[in-house]
Amino acid sequence: MPKLPFSFYQDTDVNSLALQLLGKQLFTLIDGRLTGGTIVETEAYNGIEDKASHAYGGRLTNRTSIMYQSGGVSYVYLCYGIHHLFNVVTAPEGIPHAVLIRGVEPAAGLDIMLERRNMTALKPNLTAGPGALAKALGIDKGLNAKDLLGEEIWIEDNRITIAGQLVAASPRVGVDYAGDHALLPWRYYIKGNKFVSKPNS
DNA sequence: GTGCGGATGAACT
DNA sequence: GTTCATCCGCACT
């Protein structure tokens, strides 16, 4: 399947892109080992206007600078000192929008993902949740700021569009610190999919 | 230089 | 439901 083109990532509507990323396929190729899966859960982070975003208020630091790049690159950071979280940077240069990938359904390299997670059998928690899927796919800070049209981490267009009635929207997870913005329904997931991290109905 | 707390997950009670 | 692992980005002194 072809990689999603640069143009895909330039949309300034980050919620639209978070929806469009559902059903697409995320892959990594690390040390010759291919792993990947279908994106089933995302969250939109709307740049400088979004209190839950690292770039809220136009904050520009060494860490967040990647968010201001043209869409189509990775933003990986360490959360709670333990978990790496993977985001897709979107929108043209200067607009720090990003989509957090929160769940994928395994599609390639299952044995490798099990090994990375110290698991022996496929269970939903292999790749349900942003920290879990990053570990399964071998994503860490070494994959920060990578071109998503490159050879280490990329997203393929499988020509599948998830019908609107199969998608649910809900408030984002773990962003209580964002006050009123914590209530915005900017988390999207495929209803009923086992690899969605939390409530799904 | 110091201190706080986080876009989580797993193991407990 | 609660606890805790475990790091560093970031704001402030």
C-alpha cells in the first residue's frame, strides 16, 4: 500500500485528520524488523488554542519545536518517565497541530511485538493505549522528528475510510489539567474494536 | 540549580 | 479503586 502523501498531513483541521487516520496503517522498521497495525483510536491536539496541547499559548521549547514543522513528521515524547507516546504532526509549518495515536490493531510482526512487550499470547493490551503501542512498535525517542514518508516509521493508505456511524467521539483521556478543554470530544475511536484503550460502545 | 507533575500501565487491595 | 514505577521538560529562583 502507498504511504500517505505529504499533502495529506497539511490539512489545518486537526480533528478531521484525527478522524481520517482511523483505519490507516502505522508501521515501523527497526533493525530490519517490521511491525505495524491499523489505527483504531486517535486524539486531536489543536495547537496554540488547546489547553491540553504542549504548544498551548504558542509555547515553543526544544521539545515542542517539532510540532511547528510541516505536517508529516513524528513527535515522540516520554510521559511519566516510563512511557513513550507517538503523535503525528499535522498542518503547515508554523501551526503546531498533532494527533496522538492511542490504539492500533496488530497487522504485522506480531511475534516481534509480543517479544517487546514480554507477552506470549495476543491480548488487546498488546497495543491498546498509547504507551503500550509505542513499546510494541519499538517507538522511543530515537524515532522523534522522523519524516513519516521515510524508511523507519510511516503510515500507509489502505484506501479504507471508516464510515461515520462506526466512529465514536469522546473527551480526551488524562487531560484534566486542561480545565474546560478537557471536556472537548476530540478523542475518536472505532466502535467495538478490541484495541481501543478505554470505553468503546 | 531546584522542584513539581505529567496526553500511562500494571500490579495491587 | 488505589498505588507506584521512574524520568525529564519546564517554570521559576
